[in-house]
Amino acid sequence: MALDRTDLDTRAIGHLQRLMGSWGILADLSFADLVLLVPVRGTANKRLLVLGQIRPSTSQTVIPDDLVGDEVEGEGWDAAVEALGAGSLCECSLRLPRGDEDVYAQMIPVRFRGSPIAVLARVLPLASRPSEDGGDSGTSRLLRSVALGRREGRLERVYQDLSEKLIAMVADGVFPFPIEDVPVEEAPRVGDGLVVVDRFGRASYASPNAVNALHRLGVYSDITGKRLSELGVEDAAVQRSLNAGLPVIEEVERKRGVIVLLHCIPLISHHEVTGALVLLRDVTDLRRLGRLLLSKDAAIREVHHRVKNNLQTISSLLSLQARRLSPGEGKEALREAERRVRSIALVHEILSRDPGEQVPFDEIVASLVKMAEDSIVSSDAIAIRVHGTAGELDADIATPLALVVAELIQNAIEHAFPVRNGHDASGTGTGNQDIQGSSSSHDTDEALAARDFIGHVDVLLDREDDTLILLVEDDGIGLPPDFDIATSKSLGLSIVRDLVSSQLGGKIEMCSKQEHASGTKVRISVPLEHEAFS
Ligand SMILES: Nc1ncnc2c1ncn2[C@@H]1O[C@H](COP(=O)(O)OP(=O)(O)OP(=O)(O)O)[C@@H](O)[C@H]1O
Ligand SMILES: [Mg+2]
């Protein structure tokens, strides 16, 4: 990283980072590219390193390349070295790294705690170099060619004048301000609208976009010489900024819900506040969109919540109905249906908490495991363990995948460990009743202890590139001979097959473990970019 190649301490770096956080305004006002240079460690300030770079949004750039991280030295750059050493502004023409034309640069020392620590280069086309024939000050003449096709008007003169003031503040160590400024994406830029006020808060200039923003606030009269408060616009932010000599950002809301963001930057010369720049941005639409988004989120959450409640009601109804039936196939079918509905409800529970498109799948798996454990009457007999992580998944992948996990865990519990019941594994789906029946409350302590390690079910989650891998393994009796998942007609695995291949576009392999190990292993792979193809 570029910062490792300099000797600057963390406070000095903090100052430069604040400068880069707020230098957009300086680039825009001076119609110039800005490049921040810091001395390279161990070169006695002779060699400089580009720490940052910004282009103006008000003018063409003269630096098409990314210079950050480049080191510069020698011809032309002496002016920068001089600015750093002497702490005064220097000008020169030079060739930038990888550039094919000379450019004009003004080197501004960046002062921090009394000493120059870096150089800010204001880079312009060479044609804008001030001529030698006297007259206006060099920098005001820069404008003629900098304006690149735009007529030199009042706006250009005002901007140029403001940029000179800010540059003097950089060289004096007053800009950037010692406090964190507003977040970059929120802060109004010069192009959004700019009003210049004197030290009493009276406006001396308003850019065309600022005039528009003021119109939105209901101000139609000429604001020159007036304070915003005299025109009915709350200007407490401007006054606070002038009094404290610090930037202030505040939203001003007027009737009809119009919201304008004011960003006040005081201008300081010789320790005195001489006025301020007020950047205005009409954020009405932005805030309205933000509110809409919030209410959409709330609506989605509400829908998920209702779906979850309805699913829970359905599962309760199924359970009530099952209880009324005498033992047999019908009762069992209702129980299974109830369990499946509960798995779906569980996914919705998590969806209703996080309204985003992405769901933390590991949490879903943890809840499914808990649910499965609760369904085993003596829960210590079969240990269910989860390994690895699936991370966040799209809601439309998470829901079917959760059902798959639930079915596979349930199968392991129901079919893999029938031995402890004294029954043989028939693999016909009747194991469920056997296990539940025999692991009931009249088991002795010894029986429970003996059953402690009867079986393990391992759920493994992993990601390989864009594929999610799900393994469900048990150390039970293995699959019945001649079993084939592709032809299995029973409901549980038919559901799994359908969800994996049709809905998730994935693959499923199911086999009995071979050689030393016994048990069943199911491997499912799901492409996570599935929707993109469909
Ligand atoms: N982990 C496993 N260990 C041993 N046998 C298994 C395992 N998983 C599935 N089987 C066998 O595959 C058969 C089909 O499973 P499937 O889930 O499709 O139906 P089921 O569990 O019998 O009934 P349902 O799931 O519809 O309640 C089971 O009856 C069982 O014989
Ligand atoms: Mg099953």
C-alpha cells in the first residue's frame, strides 16, 4: 500500500485523508485535476509518491491515467520538492508519468501543525500557463484557457477566486478542517448549487443551480446582500459555521415537503472567518425514494410475517387432525405433512426478519436441526452435527433447499438406526413409528446411556466457486439393496428429487458408504447462479 512507503505519522495521514475526503470542491472550483504527493521514505524529500488524485466535474481532465502509487522525481518535479521544503507555492511545467504532453502545475504545500507534510499539485493544460506580460495576477488569467470553450463569466471568476482562498487555507493548514466531514456520497458538490456569503451570512453570489434550488424552497427574489433567513429560509447552519469556523451540514425543509441539504464551509484568512461557501442540494426526490424504499421493506417484512403465521396455522390444523386419527397410514401422512409445512414456516420466519433478498442459510439449517432433534423422543440417541457454512443464499434458493435438508435429516433419523429398536431395517418407511414408539418415556437410564452413541448424522455445507455443496451423512444401516434414488417412488425422496433438479437446477447423488464405514451419504450440488440461466 502507498502509505507504507512514506514516513508520515498517523495524524499527518489522517489530515491528508480528510483532505482527500473534501477536495472535490477544490477540484471543481479550480477547474483542475488535483494530485496529492507525499515524500517517499528515506529519500530526504527528493522523491515523491502520488497518494491520491481527483478530477474536476466542472472541466475536462488533463490526467487520463491513474497515477496513484506512482513515484516521481527529477525534472519538473523540483518545484514540488521546493514547495515541500520551503512551504511556499511554486509553479512549473512538467511531464506526468506516462503522459505525452507537458502540463502546467501549481504546487501547493499542505501544512499540518505548522510544517508542510505533502504537496497538492493543481494540474492544468500547459496553454493555461500565465503569460509574462504583466497585468492581471497569473492565476486569474489561468481561467481564459482553463475555461476550455466556456465563456469567462461571473461564475468562472467567482469559482476561481474561491479556489484561491481554499488553496491559501490548505497552505496555512486550515483546510481540511480538523473534524470529520460529511459522508462523500451525501455531500453536495459545487455543481449542485453554490452560494457565497460574507462573514455576516449575507449572500454575494448564487450559482444558477443554487438559484434553482432556492426557487424550490420558494425564494424568488434576488438574494444578493441578504441573509437566507431574511428570505424565509432557515440559515442557522450558516451562522453556526461562521461563528465556529467549522463546516456544518444540515437539511432545511420547507412547506410542500421540499428538502434542501446545506453544506457550509467557512473561508478563513489569517485566523479570521471572512465568509463561507454554502453548497445546496435539492434532496427532496432522494429522501422520498428513501422513504418509499423503507416502506417497501416494511411491506415485504409484513407479508413474510403473515405467510409465516398462516403456515403455522396450517401446520397446527394438520397436527390437530392427525391426533384425531387412529394410528396408521393416514395419521402418519398428516404428521409428515405437518412437519413439511413447519419447515417452510421456519424459512419464512428468517425471511421476515431480514427483508433483503439474501438469507443466512446456516441459521435455517440450525433451526431445522433443532426441529429434527425435537421430533426424536429421546434426543440423545442420535447426534446431529453441522459442519462448514453456506453463507447467505438467495431467498428462492434457500426455501427449496431448506425442505431438502429437512427431508434428508428426517430420513436419517427414521431409517438409518432401527437396530436399537430391535427391529431390522426394512427400508420401507415403517421405521419411523418403530423408533418413536420404542424411545418413549419408559426407557431406563442404562438404556438411554447405551443409546448415547447409537447414531450420528452429519450435515456438511460448503461452497466451491459458484456451487453450493450439501452433504448429509449418517453412520446407520445404509440403503436397502437395489435402492435407486432415480426410480424411488416414495414421497420424501420424490420431493427432494423434484426440488433439486427442477427448482434448483442441481444434482443429487445418494449411496451407501462402502468399505470400512457404514451408513448413507447424500451429496447435493446446487449452482448458485441458477436463475441467471433460466
Ligand atoms: N439415511 C437413510 N438410511 C437408510 N435408508 C434410507 C435413508 N434415507 C432413505 N432411506 C430409504 O429410502 C426410502 C425412501 O425414502 P423417502 O424419504 O422417499 O420415503 P420415506 O422416508 O419412507 O417416507 P416419507 O419421507 O414420504 O415419509 C426409505 O423408506 C428408506 O428405506
Ligand atoms: Mg422420508
